[in-house]
Amino acid sequence: MVSRDLSQYRKVEDIAPTLQAALDDWEVVSPKLQAVYQDLNDNRNGLPFDQTQCHSPLPRAYQWADGSAYLNHVELVRKARNSEVPESFYDDPLMYQGGSDGFIGPRDDIVASEAWGIDMEAEVAVITGKVSLGSTSKQAAEQIRLVMLVNDVSLRNLIPSELAKGFGFFKVSLLLHLAQLL
């Protein structure tokens, strides 16, 4: 647990050994984590926090769904590919499922060939609990657990040929993941 001003931390392994464990038992764990967080901020009794020692908070996730909600970004990417934004996008934004089996840490190197067209963008990640199909906006909002910043790495030169096949870009995610392992 890290203090609001990012100067201190306290280990909470006794409450949840990992963030995924905390998410899996959120109703029980969340109040305990909130109490530690409040105490850390009120009493300033943590250890010095060094952000360079941080790893990915969720090295793997059950799912990574990415919604292209920023119209300006979509227009720029389409323009770079000499492609038009479909009219339907203005009412029905693009959503795709990306590879979620390996997230790199905030300070890890991005390992990929420049020829693949590496593009990194900052995004807002919303970590949720179980959102049932057909949930109302209010019901979905009640399942929000965390809001985070995330670096999204795309391999722009590989995406068009993969999309032309009609199934998405599994190969792009796979190549990026394999490059990280080498």
C-alpha cells in the first residue's frame, strides 16, 4: 500500500499477497486495505517508497478489453494508415480484446523491432469486478475497483495486415509478448 503522496509504503501481504488476490476477494479485503491506506496517510508510519522498484501491479489479467473512445486519436491513426474513420465509429466505438497474459512493469524496457512500428500511448485502465451482461451504468459503476494509468504498446506496421484477415491482431500481441521474453 502506497501513501497518497507516494513517499511511503507498507506491505499488506497479510491482507492480500497480490493485487489479483485482493480483487478476487474484494468485498472482504477492500475495507482492510482502505484502513491501512488511511493509517499510512494519517500517521506517516511507512517505509520510504521507491517507485523504481515497482513491477506490474497485474502481470496477468483475465481479460484486457480496450475501447477506442478518443476520436482524435482514432482519426490520427487512421490518417497514418491512409484510411477513413467509419461513420459507425461516431456512434459505436471500436472495442477489442488484447493480450492479457503478460503485462510489463512501468519501468521495463519495451522490446520490439522498430520495423514493427512501435507506438506507445497512455491510457486509463478501469479494473472491475464481475459486470453482468446487461448491467445498467449504475450497476457497472458499482463494480469499479481501481482506476489506473497504463502504457498501451501497439505495433502499428503489423496491425493493418492482421485486421485485413478479419479476426483481430492476436499475432501482434503474440510477437510483442515473445519479444519481451527474449
